Amino acid sequence: MLTLANLMAILPLIIVAATAIVVMLGIAWQRYHAATAIVSAAGLVLALLSMPLASAAQSSPPLMIMDGLAIMGSVLVLLCALVTVALSHHYLAGYIGPREEFYLLLLCAVTGALGLVASNHLATLFISLELLSMPLYGMLAYSYRAERSLEAGIKYLILSAAATAFLLFGMALVYARTGSLDLVGLATELVTSPDVWSLAGAVLMLVGLGFKLSIVPFHLWTPDVYQGGPAPATIFLATVSKLAVFVVVVRLMMTAPVFDSDWLRVLITVLALLTMLGGNLLALFQQNLKRLLGYSSIAHFGYLLVAIVVGGTLAAETVGVYLVTYLIATLAAFGVVTQLSSPFGGEDAAGLHHYRGLFWRRPWLAAVMTVSFLSLAGIPLTAGFIGKFYVLVLGVSDGRWWLVGGIVAGSAIGLFYYLRVMVTLYLPEPGMRRMDAPNDWGNRIGGLTLLVVAVLVLMLGVYPTPMIDWVAELPMIGF
Amino acid sequence: MILVWLILIPFIGGLLCWQAERWSHQAPRWIALGTMLFVLVISVVVWLTGDFAPASANSSQWLLQWRAPWIPRFGVEIHLAMDGLSLVLVALTGFLGLLAVLCSWQEISDRVGFFHLNLLFILGGVVGVFLALDLFLFFLFWEMMLVPMYFLIALWGHSGSAGQTRIRAATRFFIYTQASGLLMLVSIIALVFVHYSNTGELSFGYDTLRGTDVPEPLAFWLMLGFFIAFAVKLPVVPFHGWLPDAHAQAPTAGSVDLAGILLKTAAYGILRFALPLFPEQSAAFAPVAMFLGLVGIIYGAVLACGQQDIKRLIAYTSVSHMGFVLIALYSGSELAIQGAIVLMVAHAFSTAALFILSGQLYERIHSRDMRVMGGLWGRLPVLPGFTLCFVAASLGMPATANFVGEFMILFGTFPGAPMVVVVASIGLVLAAIYSLLLMQRVHFGSEYRSGLLAGPDRREYGIMLVLLVLTLAVGLYPQPLLDTTAAVAGPVAELFTGSAELAVRAGEVN
């Protein structure tokens, strides 16, 4: 039965959903861009403020759970969404056509993501995942007059639907074998050695979720969708969506013993190696920054899979730290793309040539970009290094030398394209410049957010203890 | 606290330089000059006041220490410490930093502020490497100094004949060193976890990890991880691919820093970390390392003879000289290790001088190609004379510091490995050949063009004179330098003999 205490646990989710309704009614009454953005941001802030209440709640509603993993996931989802809203406002200012619905879609997707990280039952898992994905189709195809955006939306829709079919089939197989859909039930039913059917179910579910995380060989959609979608939608896809799905994968692996079999571990090891190397190799000669970041995110989730392979408390901590470092670096990198592309004027400024000599025009923007790329490359004194350090520690402490070798090789390859982008920022300016950020970008709310994120990348690189403490103190597995 | 300031001052100075460009073009140069002078003065004061007697039972090994907790989750501390060796190298960094600022006074004319930011960040990182005693911190500085070096080469470097070669050279430098650095990080982490499973204490501290009992096949691999990271930077021959390009394309200040101090970080790393952490494995590995050193000496010298580009020639001579250092470090003889330290200092002076001279030549004739030089002795006042002096130093002429270093290395290594010394001596002959070749092709012979070139101004004259005086001073009276570092070389040499004795004793027991 639902009680008030139960509802407290999902208070953030309720607040975000309510904000979505308010925004919808507001749009129906009168269109006003700035107010919509402010209401959305206020709703997200309110949800963030209610997080302490939610984590203090004694019990969770049925089908859901508010353990450390869910709390960490929710906080990160809300923060990323907030940054996305801040960056979207200026970006959409120049869009011809309805602007306000973007926030509505975004809030719906955030609701889905919040449900996903807290789901404790295959039904909630599935519904939340769809609630996260459906608005994303709309967001990606939002500037539907641009051919690439439409292409991105439709491509994501079709491939995502196929992946969903895999996921459902896998769930059906597991259900047929065990007769229960909640994760705890699954865990107890599957204690005995897993048979072919439950393994097949697990693998199919992995395919479905691996698609959303763009694990090689399910990564083919990533570069096209990253390139085509409007920058804020891509940010959302690269951060919130991937983060929420990864949290669910972690939860599945840690709860259900079927995912614990050695055979599956070997499979995931191979996938992790393929993903790290594949993502980095494919990025090598990219000329389009958004595609490049897409491939880079593939590689980063390859590193993260190490945590799935190893498992245990340290792995949960690694997931938390690595996700934080990946998210802030990605937000900063895409944030610069958004700043340069806004206000919306057709295609985003994604070609590398747009960034040539940026440092001599917009030194601070180029500095933000440099910091974020250094962090993605895992260079010391940025947050990315702490993340990479954690993954290496995890691999070494468990003696997974293949994965450690993969990380080292992947990082070395990755440097090539990260450096290529960074040096482009500082090269002498060419005569032509088509895209530029407005002069007062730093005074706008989006620009300020971007600077804060960049400072965070540096601060967590120099003094990571607060982040580590925060992640380490969350009781990760509440089962 | 002095140690913290030694690291922080260059970083703060760098940021100031960046912003100072708004005021005037010259401001960053003066700020950078002041910053490096500050570092140099601090280290000289510490030198004059310090006590470098070998550590006795009640006194610490370290002259100065500073520690503070940093990442308690992994037992990482900010632990800085200085002994004679670090002091010498920090002072060297300050001095060469000063030269690097001075020699780019005319050469760098655009983006002056950002240039000096990168230059000072490199120097700050190098000082950090020399002072860090926590392995995590050491690795951090080790990797951190690569980024500004990358920008220095990629943005202010000379383009070679074909388009984008300076960016390619910079990228290659970065990837070589970063990838090998990650191998070292893996080794560090593995060492920490072996120590953790032995004692239950998670720590990256140098003193804590020394003497960790690592099971055998693993220990060898970990030692190799450290060795490869340092071998790439030194460079040891199969890993030297980045060096000639990086040196040739870098601006003069970059070459001075690279040859003068960045290469020394590798020798320092071997001396401070690779040998003491894995004494037995290193002793077993010593023949291989010495062989690689020999290959480096001969290979570097032979290739130097065939270069057309003056900076590439000097770069290859570095490979050759570092081969001597590598042999000395693995010889297990106190005399040879002290010789290696002297040679490191001497090489920093002579190579920096040669790079600065070739930079000054470039400013006058706009080429580094020796085919378009020749007969400069008649056309250019003063500088050819200086070149002759430093070429003589580079080939190890008595009375120069290089002679002292090479002589001590060969003398110290001989009792343990006579064959190595015999082969290494061939390198000395080759050194004479490439040095004279350089002199002949640049300054003598028929004049390629006629017309008098501008002589050195007071700044250039001063740089050369100071370097010359230092080279001769160390060459004629090396005792102060030897006294400062004596306390370091002894224990490292004992590690080898100690582990050899242990092996003998183990054999007797069996």
C-alpha cells in the first residue's frame, strides 16, 4: 500500500512531473519563452532541494527503491537537466517556431530518468525507460526543418524501438523462467545455477540496454544522432539518458546472480575491450566535433564497463566517481558547442574549422573547452584523471590485466584526437568565421553555468576528496 | 613551506604572465624573468645554508620536508621532500628557466603572454617532479608537464619543410610519454595494492612502499613498467622516436627545457624510484639496461654524424650522452652514479648552450640546414668562438664539466663491467667526429653567402658567458657538486651490492 512516507521517497519525481504539467498548462494558456524556462528550472531546483527529504524517507513505494545508487543517480540527473535547461534557453532564442515545448519534453524525460534510477522491478524499469526515450525522439527531431535533425530523431526512434523489443523479449524469458518481475524476487529465484533460458534472457536485456549506452557493436546510431540533434538535445542524450541507463545496468548486475556468471563476465569483458578501442579508433579522424564527442562517449562507457565486470563495493564507488567526472566534462564540452551555435541558426557549429583560433577571439570559452577535453583525455589536475585513476585501480586490484591494457591503449589512442581538437583552438585564425558566440556570453545564465562547470572540472581534479567522500558514504546497494 | 612555494611560484607567475599581456608586450617577459630568478635564488640560498653530510642514524635523509593529507581514501599525501640531488636539479631548473626566458626574448613575438604561461607551467611541473615523494603526486606532475610542452612545440615551433610537422612532432611526443606514463601508473597502483594486501595499509608514500615484498614474476613486470616510462623520456634507444622531431621543431626555449631538464627527470626517476623500489629486479635487469645504454651511445652518435639539420644533430648527441647516464645508473658503483649526476648537469649546460646558439643562428640566417651554412667564422663575430667552446665541452674535452662526468662514469663502471666501458669509449671517438663535423660544416669551409652578420648583443653575450663560466667551473672544481649529492649516490649503489650479497647468501642457504 502507498503511504505518505512512501510518497516522500519519490518526492523529486513527483515535483518534476508536476512541473511538467504546470509547463504544459502554461503553454496552453500563453506562450512565453523566458517564463517557461524559469518555471522548468525552478521545478528542477525544487526537486533537488527535496532530495534530502527523499533520502531520509523510511520506506520506498512498491516497485521502486531509494537506495544510495538511486539517490546518486537522481542528484546527477537533476543537475545535468538543470545545466541543459540553462544552456537551452539562449540556444532556442533564435528558433523559428514553438520553443516552449522543448522544456516540456525535457521535463518528461527527466521524470523517466528519475524513475529509471530508482526502479526495483522490471515493469517500472521498462515504463521509465520508455518515458525517458519517447520525449528524446521529439527533442532530437525538434528542429525538424533541418534535415539532419529529423534524420537523427527517426534513426533513434527506429533503432531504439528495435532495442526495446530485445529488452522486452529478454524480460519475458527471465519471467518465464522465474515467475517474478521484481529484482529481489529474480535474485532469490535465480540463486541456483542459471540455465540457458535465463542466460539468454539476461543477454537479450543486455543488448537492449547496451544499445542505449552505445556499447560496441550496438553503437552505430551514436555519431549520426549526436551530429544531427540540436545541441541541447544531444547534451541531454549524452548525459542524463546514458547516466540513468548505466545506473540501471549496475543495479541489475549487482542484484541478480544470473548476471554474475563467469560466462557473462567474459562476454562483458570482450564488449568492454571492443568499446574502448572501437570508440577511440573511430574518433581518430573525425572532422565533426559532435560526432567526435559521440565516439568519445562510446569509449568512456567502455572504461565504465570495467566496473560492471569487476563488481563489488569499490566498483560501485568507481561508477559514481567516474560518472561524475564524465558528466561534468561532457557538459562543459557540449556547452561550448551550444554557446557557439546559439542562438539557433540552422546547423550547429560542429565542424572543427569553426573552432580554429577560438582562443584568440574567445579566450575563456576556449579555456573551458581545453579543460573539458583535458578531462576527457584523463590528464592530471582535471576531474577526468581521478575517474581514470579509479578505473585503473579497480582493474589492477582485481587483476584484470586485459582490461587494464585496454584502458592504457585506449587512452593513448584517444589522446591523438583530443589533442587535435585542443590545438585547433589555438591555431592562428583563418579569414573566415561564420559562427561565433555573442560578446556577452559570459554574462548570460548559460555562459555562467558553463564557467561553473569548468571550474568544477578543475576543482575536483585538484581536490577530489569531497566528491569521493560523497560517493563513498552513500550506501550503494540497499538490498 | 619553502618547497610548496618553489612549486607554486612558477604557476602563479605563469598566470600573471598570461594576464599581463594586456598591459604591454614586454611585461610577461619581465614577470617570467623575475619568477625564475626567484626560484633560482631560493634554491641557491637553500644550497648555501644546507647540510649535505650523509644521513646518520639520527638525522633524516631529507634536507627539507613538507606533508599534508590530500586524498585520504587512497592514502595519498602531498609529500614533498628535498635532498642534495633534488636541490641540484631544482636549481638547474631555475637556471635553465631563466635562460629559456632570455633566449626567447627576440624569438617569440606573438602571443607572448600565453607562451610564458606555458613555459612557466612546464618549469613548475618539473620542479614538482623533483620534489614529489608521494608516488601519486609524482605521477601527477610527471604527466602534467606534458600539456604545456605540447602547446609550446605545437604553437610556437618551427614548421619543418612539410606543412604541419610541428603539430605532428608535438603529438608524437605527447603520446609516447603519456602512454608510457600510464604503464607507470599501472605499476604504481599494482605496487600499492601488493603492499595493501601484505600490510592492510593503503598508501602511496615512498618510504612506505620501499621494501614491499612483491611476489617474483609480478615484481619484474612492475619494474619494467617504471623502466619503460623513464626510458621513453630519457630516451633509451628503441623508445627514442619522439625525440629528434620534438627537439628540431620546438622553439629554442622548448629545446632548452627539453634537453636541459625534461630528459633529466627520467634519470632522476630511475635514481629515485625505479632502483630503490625494485633493487633486486633492477640488479637482474642491469645487463640489459647497460646494453641498451651502449646501443644508445653508438646509435645516437652515428646518426648525429649524418644529420643536415643542426638541431636534429644536437638532439641525437643527447641520445648518445644519455646512454652514458643510463650505464652509470645501472652500474651499481657510487663513483659512476656521481659521475652520472655531474654529466646530467654538464649536459644541461652544454646542450642548452648549443641549442641557444643554433637559435641565435636561426634568427640571423633563418635556417637550421647545415648545407646552407659554412664559413660563418668569417662572417659572424664572437658566436663561432662560443660554439667551439661548447662543442669541445660536448665531446668531453678535459677542463669541461662533461669530461669530469664521463671520466667518472667510465672509471666507476670499469671494475664491474669492463667490456661495457670498452665499447662505450668508442662513443667518445664518435663524439669527437660529430662535434668537429658540426664545427666544420657550420663555421669553416667555403662561405655559402657573403656579407657580415650582426654580432651578439649584450643579452646573448651574457647568456653564453655565464654558461661557459659554469661549464669550466664545474669542470675544474666539481667538488661542491659531488659533496652535495654524495649522500644520494652512496645508498643507491649499496642497493645493488646489497642485493647481490643477498642473492649470494640465498644461494649458500640453498
